Amino acid sequence: MKALVAVKRVVDYNVKVRVKSDGSDVDIGNVKMSMNPFDEIAVEEAVRLKEAGKISEIVAVSLGEKKCEDTLRTALAMGADRAVHVETEVVLEPLTVAKLLKAVAEKEQPQLLLLGKQAIDDDANQTAQMLAALLNAPQATFASKVDLTADEVVAQREIDGGVEEVVLKLPAVISTDLRLNEPRFVKLPNLMQAKKKPLEKLTPQELAVDVTPRLQAQKYAEPAARSGGVKVADVSELVEKLKAVKAI
């Protein structure tokens, strides 16, 4: 059984990004980049399923500029068997990403597709759902537990009311949530070994996918600074202030 895991190169979650002075974009020059944390959880889950003997091959795929190879090498160091890099300098939108992943999935024919529930740069939370729709495949989003059998996957997904368990026929799309697992620390020897694992290069043109952007950002701006709090003398004054805020 083959698993396809999508990974994205994003600004490291410890970095505080800033908007460029002209408001044209976010300034990521000389900023530390890493694998999207939710995608890291997806890779870890695939590796655990392989260690349990339920998956025979893990293929990591990333879309974007040449530097995405570093993210793929990290996935290979974690335990993926090989990688696919769809190289493009175009900033990809969620629908375009889903179309590219669909093309790769049709080429690879995986039984399980794992993605992080969202990327921490755009927080779109759309790609997994769009991919499932394009593939006409069952999906489970926000998965906090995954159990795989020969022909189906049982996933527990977090919802507003608690936890929902769904049973999906394979092939299926799963998007991973924070409580699914804790990714392993990648050791230096594994990173060195990852350089020897195969990494296939593709282009959007080879996959017959148009990556021309459909959206145009007008302006980027920093969030408004929060005003300082005030102290109130008693509960009555607090209630009056809350009423005033609600009236506004």
C-alpha cells in the first residue's frame, strides 16, 4: 500500500513575520524556513503506519521553488521512501495546489493521501477538501487518530461537539490535526542518508496544470495594535462598560 504525503515549505513557526514597507507582500528575506508543522504531523503518521506494517511505500511531494528540496529531504530523513518535487516559481493558490496534487496522485496511484489540515502561512485550510473533491474520493479532515486496514481507513476527527469517527473506503484523503501525533526529531545521520534517496523533478506543464494565479492581493498590513486594558472599581462599572462596547 502506498501513501502520498504533501509537504509545504513555510516560514518557521517561531519567526514573527513583518509586512514590507510598501505593503506589497510579507518580508521573508533571510527568514528561517521549515516544513509546515501540520504537514510534519502527516509525514510522521505515514511513517508510523509504515512501521506498523500497514504501508509499504511513502512518497513525499512538494510544490514550489527549488528550495522546496530542503523540505523534501527533511521528509525523506523522517522516513519517506522517495520524493516528488513539482518545481515552479509561481505563488500557488489552494485550488492550483489541489490540481497539481491530483495530477501527481493519478501518476502515483496511492491508496492513502495525507496532508496537513492547513498551512501556517496562509491558513487557508482548503487544499485537502479540494483535492478530495477533484479525486472524487472520501475525506476525513482534522484527524486526531488514524487506523488503516486493507481496504478502509478509520479516522477520528475533531469537531465542535467533540470527536466524530468516520470509516472511509480507500483511496481516501486525510488532513491531520495537532493531536494526531508528535513528530520525531530528525537526526543528522538520517539527513545525510536522505540525500541518497530518489527525488523526482516535475513541472506543472508536464502535469498539464495551468498555475496562472486567479487572485490578486491588493495590500498587506500589520494587525491593528491592541489598546491597553482598564481597571474597574466594581462589577457594576464592568457591566456598564460591557454594555457600551456591545452598543458600539
